[in-house]
Amino acid sequence: MLDKKKKQYLKSLGNTLKASVQIGKDGLSENVIDMCERSLEAHELIKVALLKSCPVSVQEIALDISSQTNADIINIIGRTILMFRQSEKRKIQF
């Protein structure tokens, strides 16, 4: 679990990121989870965007992705989720 200062630091890093994963009308599928896994391993900090056609709420998607990928939810703004998971390479230093 991350403390408040670490979350604030990650939010500041996330401001400049573009969404690396988009979820549309199909909702959360194995493909999306796999993409999130690979993106988290490669980048550690990712943004997930939900399109308007997504049938599931943002909070539900965030919790599902978080539980299946063991990632921390840093922030949810509108239909965008910022997630973090430390990789073995530890690209982001605190």
C-alpha cells in the first residue's frame, strides 16, 4: 500500500501520460487484463481510459483490474484510471 506522499508523486507523473489501455463496448475482457499486465510491467504507471460505450462503471472496472493485476489505484478522474504496480526493474524511484 502506498502512502499519501507517494500517491501525490505518482499523480504528478501521471499528468503527462496518455492512456495506454482503452476499454470500449466489450467491457473488461481477458485481452484487456493482459494488456494492463504488460503495460504495468513495462511502465509501472499506466492510464486506463473508459470509452462512453463501456457498459460498466469506472469504479467497478478499476477494482476488477486492480484485483486481477495486483496494482494500486492511484486516482480516478472522470472516465480515466491511473494505476501503479512496482516492477522488478523499479523504474520509478521514491
